[in-house]
Amino acid sequence: MICPKKSEYSKVMKSKEILNNNKMNITQDTKAIIRSLFVSLIDAEINTEAKKKRLTSISGFSNYESYEMIKGKFKSFILKDDVNEFYLFNLFF
């Protein structure tokens, strides 16, 4: 059974009678939504990988230098807001 990470939500899921003869009762709509989710995740991963390859094929481009430029000196990670801010700042100059 797939359960949420947070214990309070996990307890709710476990307390419900969702198992019937060791099989989950999943409607066709739910199966379609789950399938759509996985297809979307796979498509996004393929798209991301294609863009990475295209980006790294540009001569003079460095993944490391770009990452360092966006994150700044004092952080060990970057956030979506950092990328947006970097993009907006460099768009006008």
C-alpha cells in the first residue's frame, strides 16, 4: 500500500478499509489519473534531459559556472526563485 510520509495522514489511510482480498479498490478513473501522472512525469524527464543535452552542447557553456553564478557564494543549493531572479536581472542587462 502507498502511504503518505506524514504519520497523521498515514494513520488515516491505514485505518480505512481500502483492502479487499489483498487488492486495493481503485476505480478506473483513479487508475487513469495515476497513469496520466506517471506518463507526465516520464515526459517531463525526457524533455528535461533533451534540454540539458542541448544546453551542454553549446560551446563555452559550463554547468558548474552557471550553477555557481545563480546560487551565489553563500548557499549550497538553488531555488526556483533564484533562477527567476537571475533570469529577470539578466534579461534587462
